[in-house]
Amino acid sequence: MSQTVDRALSILPLLAQGPADLGQVSERLGVHKSTALRLLRTLHEHGLVYRQQDQRYRLGTRLFALAQEAVENLDVREIAHPYLSKLNEECGHTVHLAVYEENEVLYIDKVESRYPVRMYSRIGKPVAITVAAVAKLLLADLPEPERRAVAERLDYPTYTARSTPNAGAFLKELATVREQGWATDLGGHEESINCIGAPIRGVDGRVVAAMSMSAPNVVVTAEELLTLLPLVRRTADAISGEYAGTAPQSRTVPTTAAQSVPPKEARA
């Protein structure tokens, strides 16, 4: 990188800490005031910094507009899909990606299991919000008042004996999910289906999507599926890193000490 560009870019994180005058910028960069002034003027012309009436500089509104536009144009599905496919190739189980929109949790991507026994789910279909692992991850990240309001207005169907029975139990589980950073659905929606999930986070640390791995217990038991949780979490972290722009781009599923357990022979 050219020295001039490097110095100019170094001004931005400085001003992110608060307004600074020419002397402070010059001192931080280790350059003469005339050089610092030239860099600040260039950034000012592009709207990236703004000079206040007290002659101090702060970040410009153009910078925030660019950041917002970049976030709005990010497609978490496009970024996540190669990782989901790699995870599916390695483990063979169904992988889902979901988001929370307009009071519903929706699947926005799915990679099918390679085994004969498969899950009935489809892209664009709402999930069973009170039991699904992805729903727990997405709702657990909501601010506490909103989380409580959502929980209290939901219905709690009894899909199986393991379904979440009421708002109190749901809020308790969401608190656990929020603290531990992962979620499960072990027979809560369908007795024969188990699921583990992990959150995908944006640059601000908030959950923007959730991914999960699901399998019927005729293929792997719940205990066997849970051994793959570290791999699911590492995959979600890799997607988060690329989505937030905090990690080198990589399409390789991170390895883990917990390797895939050879599945039982699937039965129709």
C-alpha cells in the first residue's frame, strides 16, 4: 500500500474515537502538520471527514452512508452457501440457513442430506418458531423487552412431548441459548428429528442469521449429532468472519477434533 494512502486511512480510526484537531492528527501520524492538513483536506473533499466550527475534524456522513449501503447490499445467503455446502459434503446431513423477518423465522437456504431419509422443509417456509434451533438463536439475540414481548404473544403447539410448553419455559431456554451461543432441537418438532445450530453475526456482533444441521435418529442418534456441534459452530464463525469482513475469505470448512460419526444404515 502506498504510504500516502496508508496515512490517510490511519486518520479514520483516529477520528472514530472522537473529534481531533490538526495537531493531534499530525502527532498521531508522526508527520508534519502540512502533510496532515493535505490528507485531511482530501478526505474532506470526499465527505469522509468533516471540519467542525471549532476547527476539529470528525468522521463525515459520507463514510456512514457508504457503510450502511455496504451492509444493505450484503447477501448472507450468497456468502454462507459455499460453507453450508462444504459442511454438508463432509457430514452428509441436512443444513439450513434462516433469518428473522416480520415476526417469522424463515429458511432462506437448504442443502439436502445425502441419505435416503430426508427432512421435509423448504426455502421460504416459516419454521416452528417455539422449538427450532435456528429460531431460538435468532430470538435469543433480541433485546430483553422485545424478546419477552415476542415470547408472550406466541402460541405453543404441542408437536411432541419435548415441545416448549409456554412462554416462561421459552424465555428460560432463550436465556440459556444467549449465554452458551448455540441451540438444539432434540425431538421438539418431530420426535425422530434432531437439530443443532449456531449463530451468524455481523460486524456489530448482532445475530443476522442462524444455521443448523439436522438428521433423523435412524441415521445418527442425538448424541452422535451433538459431537458435530464444534464443527457447526466453527462453520458459523467462518461465515460470520466473511460476512463481517473480519477474516480472510475462505471456502474451507474448519476442521475439528470431533469428526463425523459414521451413520447407521439408513432405513426408509
